[in-house]
Amino acid sequence: MTWEFRKGACGEYELLLEDYLNGALGSSEKATVEQHLRACVPCRAAFENAAASVRLMRLAGPSDGPGPAFARTVMARIRAAEDRVAERMGVWQPLVRFGWRFAATATLVLGVLVTYDAGWVRPAQRGANGARVAAMTDIFAPDPGKAPASRDEVLMMEAEVTHGN
Amino acid sequence: MAASAAALTLPLDRKAKREEDRELVRLSQSGTESAFEELVRRHQQRVFALVGGILRRQEDVEDVAQQVFLKAFLGIKRFDQRAAFSTWLYKIAVNECWDYLRKKKVRPLVYESDLSEEQVSRLDGIVSADRPPEGPNTRAEARELLERMLSALPEQDRQLLVLKEMEGFSVQELAEILDLNVNTVKVRLFRARGRIMEAYRRRADAQSKAAGVAAAQKKG
């Protein structure tokens, strides 16, 4: 083994070295890289390593391709899958259709209820509740019809309350 | 803008193929099964290469490749043709491979045993002499030896190297398929090349030391 191994090339040259290896550099960049390779031992070693790895990798060649019947097999599998789906849909289709209709109706009804509750019922209810509360507070308020007219009547009312309890 | 610039730089035959693919996709989307079958024929080789490059298990490749085309068929109506059909298909293939590996809970391929001394010296000869393998046996052997070395690399390094050097994918294609920046792919590839040679050197060193010890014991 004659290569000099090293962990890495100059960071700023890694990209260029890969392009150089793949023959993807323009003439000016190629000249820059070649000049750098002449001057930088670690980069030269890394590049030689990379070139050796290309040789190594290309020895094995691509993996085996598909057999001649592959496309037909795929299409047969696709048709079988389609048949299965159609069959499944055939059995469940009425149920699925009923489910969708039920869901649509339920959504519509729910929408109507929510709108009705928010838009029309609430204000009316609020009015009725307000009246009920007002009525409740009236119990504790002095009856305007029976308001004491004099000091004696006030004393009489107080006596009624005290003795009444 | 970038996409149209890329399209302009494509070689003419690739551009024509891409146009034909677009038409076949349109026909497939309208329900013409024979158009999809033609797409399968056109791309089966590359899908096999991609799946084979990731899984490295020949016995599983056909099954996964079939699954890839089945998924493509089921999803083709949703494919909007903004990307090339091949890129879209290869992404399905990559995802399918990862799903498969996840389900099986295996690493793509792991060799437990080390290289023999004879194998190391044969590899040494092949790598430094820069000569192609002589026959099918040598090629199969080279592949087997290489697989052992690749198993020492991190998964992504291994995939990049295999797809680029063995299966012939371009840097641009790899960037698209694996959702990586082109420059990232290049730098990773360059580092991966260093790593595989390092792994090779480690194994070769260990092997020659072991051989030395065995020879010394024999003498003793």
C-alpha cells in the first residue's frame, strides 16, 4: 500500500476536489485545484484516496436489473389491488354512502341549532331571565302601594316584622 | 427560475424523455393503464438500482420495487408534475426503502466477518493497479469484498457512495432524491470516499498483523 492516508483535505477545497474528481470543473477552477494539489500534501493524499475509492467502487458495477417480466408483474399487482379495492367498496358502499349522508345531515342540523341558539334564542331568553330576576328582587323591595305614609305606620310595620318572626 | 435553468442545461435526449414522461403521466392520470405500464418500463432499471443501492439485499429488491410502482400508481392523480416524474418516483422509492427497513428492523447489510488475507491482497492489487475485474466471478467477488468494506461506513455515506459510483446516479439526482443541497452531497461524498479507504486500510493493517503473528507462532 503506497497511499498516504489522512483524515481530511483543506475544508475549502473538499467541494472543488470532488468536482475535480468528477471532471466537473471549468478550466480556471481546474488550474486552481491543480496548483493547490501540487502545493498541499494532505489534499493530494485525500484526492488520491478519493480516486482509489472510485476505482474500488466501480469494480463491483451496478446491482442486477429487473427481469423481463417485471413491468407485467407490476401491472398485475396493480390490477389485483384495484380489484380488491373495488370489491371492498362493493360490500361497504351502501354503508359508506349512508355514513356520509348521516354525517352531512348531522352537520346541517348542528349548524342550524347553533345558529338558532346564538342568534335568536339567546337574546329572547336573556330578556325573559332579566324579567325573572327583576321579579325576584321585587320581593325584597318595598311595595310602592304599601309604602308607609307616616311614622306610626313605620313603627307598626317594624312591630309586625319583629313579632311575626 | 432555477428549475427552468436546469431544464435548459439538460441534454436533448433527457429533455425529450422528460417531455415523453410528462405525456405518459397525463395519460396515466386520465386512467390509461398502458401509459403507466410504459412508465414502469422506462424507470424500472433506475428504481431497481436505487432500491438495490439502499437495501443491498437482492432478494428484497424486487418486492420493494413493485411496491414503489404500486404506490406511484395510487398517487399519480395527485402528482402535479412540478418536479420530474423520475424525481417524484425516486423519492417514493427512498421512502419505501426506509419503511421497509424500519418494519424489518434491520440495517441494510452488515457483514460480521473480516476480510481474509487473500482477499485483502487481491483488493490491494485491484485498487492500486486500476484494472477492471476480469470476469463475472471476479466481479462478484469484488462486489462481495466491497460490501464488507461498505458495512463499516455510516449509513448515509454508504448510500451516497453506492448510488453515485455503483448505480450511476448524478450528484444533482442524489440531492433531489435525498432532499439535500448539491454542495452538501459533494462534500459528503468526498469525505465518504476518504472513510471507505480508511476502513479499507484499517482492515488491511489488522489482517497483515494477524498474518504476522500467525507466521511467528508457526516458526516458534
